[in-house]
Amino acid sequence: MTAVTPSTAAMGQAPNEVVVEASNLQRTYEIRRGMFRAPSQLRAVGDISFRIERGRTLAVVGESGCGKSTLARMIALIEKPTAGQLTLVGTDAVNQAPDRKRELRQAVQLVFQNPYGSLNPRKKVSAVLEDPLAINTTLSKPERAAKAREMLARVGLRPEYANRYPHMFSGGQRQRIAIARALMLSPRLLVADEPVSALDVSIQAQVLNLLADLQAELGLAYLFISHDLGVVRHIAHDVLVMYLGHAVEQGPKSRIFARPLHPYTQALLASTPGLSSQRIVLKGELPSPLNPPSGCVFSTRCPHVAPRCREERPLPRMLDERLVACHFSEKFLDGAPPVRADVPVLAVPMATSP
Ligand SMILES: Nc1ncnc2c1ncn2[C@@H]1O[C@H](COP(=O)(O)OP(=O)(O)O)[C@@H](O)[C@H]1O
Ligand SMILES: [Mg+2]
């Protein structure tokens, strides 16, 4: 089944160029636990589909361990999918000759969570920014240096910072340098894996604004990974909510934030201050992806679970402009979802709503 995020085209706006399209992407790891035991299959990502157009941001949200970074690595062409199709700027990005793959790798760049770990401490900023040009282009040394300085200015840093080492900068400045490095080869898609999670809240907003400005200026597509719905609300056009490797809800941010139709999305929103009048604290651990629940992946923690949920896995279906994988989402279409008292959930009305 191919399930794709409803696009702007479907919403009556002019269609835009599709930068990346993923269809039924999967990634399974083989886990060996001892010499004489058969390996187990860990399905980190199961059946994810989406497309991102030029100038648009798809945010992927979910708890730690749900498969976000694995998805990011596949989209950034660092890791091969176990199954599924991936098309980047109109070209099959999985089954390609090494030469063509190298070219495609320039079209997608990654920004990581930790700007301390991702910048080589022994390299000056000038080298950090110029090396991708030295490897992939025929530009001369002065041309490379000029481009690096231009890029520093573009990300809000002084060109003379090129002569400094990464440790001389604050966390926010280092993340700006990492973004500058990612942009040196003029990519079409930026995959940002928790890019502001390690930064102070005041700095987060600055980096998010920078990403938004760069997107408007350069028409970049973003795959933005975060566990924080407050950040997602700031930056996303579309949202994909992941749970245990699966997409449980997927569609335009405005629809999903206004009325989440999957109980997991409802719980995520309720756990983010200021986004919901309800507080739902999910009890129980995230199940192991080595031993996922039968039926619906969320059935072991869902406040609305019914017998059918444990037997039959709900397939994503279109409801109120988004895809939702729940047998009972219709009941959330009008009014706030009722929170039952006999289920492992704590519902506490928030004292003040910020
Ligand atoms: N290289 C790997 N080998 C085995 N298991 C892995 C590997 N990478 C990730 N996993 C497992 O896949 C699942 C998803 O991990 P990850 O994509 O890092 O999630 P997230 O980024 O959402 O925290 C986890 O259960 C993790 O332990
Ligand atoms: Mg991760």
C-alpha cells in the first residue's frame, strides 16, 4: 500500500517540484544474541511513505527509539533500506551505480543533533566549509575561501570566523557552522536529526528562524526530526507521527495540531506544555521493536484500546485530510477525546494554561 502525505497540490494550490519521495521504506536489523541462537529481526522502520516538495518541511516526531534516526540515515543515503523505494530529485536513489550515487549524495545533506561531535575539533572553520568543495568541485583555493566566507555571512556569522576552531564557538554558533557546511554543495534536501535538541530554548528559536529563512531563500526541502512537538509546531508544514517504526498519523500540521485523530498523537500533544488542555501521561514502557505487539503497535498503551486492536493491525486510511492508522479514529472527529478511567492513563486537567 502506498500512503503519501496529502500535498499542497491536493489542497488546491499550485503543485510544486517533489524533491524526495519515499514509498514503503523499511529497515530491519539482524540482532545476534549468542552463537547458538538464531538471529532475531529488529524492524526499526516498517513501511514509511511520504513526499516532500521544494520549500516544504516534513517533521517526523515520536519517542526515542521509534526509528527516526534510522529513517534519517536512509533518506540521507547513508544506510540502505531493507525494502521500499526512495526517489531523490526524480532519480531512484537506492539502485544506482556508485558514480551516480555520489552525485545524488550531494543533493541531500545531514545536520546532526550534536554540533560538538559533528565538527572536527582540529579543523579550522575554513577547512570544515571548504573541504566539501575541494573534494567535489574544481573550484580554486581562493574561490573556495570566498564561498566559505559568503556562507558564514548567510548563516549569520562573521566571515572572519573562518580562521577559528570549533571549540571557540557557542552551541548555537556551532550549529550554524554545521548548517553552513551542509549547504556548501547546494543541496536540495536537508535532513536535520534533532538539530536544536541540544540547545538552550532561547537559542533554539534563533536556529529555527535561520532554517526557515534559508528555506525561503533557497527553496530547500527539509526532513526535520524531533521528539518535541513545540519545535515541530514552529517549523513544519506536514507532520509524520511515528510509533515503533510505523506511521500512526500523517498529514498537514494545521489539521493534526487542531484535532489529532490517533490516540498516540493525542498523548504526545497533551504531554507538550501549551498544546493541549488535557494532560495524558502514558503509562508503561515503549514495547521492544524485537517483540512488537500483535495488531496495533500502540495497543499496549492506548487509552481507547478494544479487542479488535490486539488482533488486527489498522492500515493507514484518509480521514479529515490526513492518514491515520487507528480502527476507531472517527470517534475523535467531533469534540475532545474522552479519557476513560479504567485504562492505564492519568488524566489531570492543567491548572493554568500558558
Ligand atoms: N545499527 C543498528 N543495529 C541494531 N539496531 C539498531 C541500529 N540502529 C538502530 N537500531 C534500533 O532501531 C530502533 C530505532 O532506533 P533509532 O532509529 O535510533 O530511533 P530514534 O532515532 O527514534 O531514537 C531502536 O530499537 C534501536 O535500538
Ligand atoms: Mg535518534
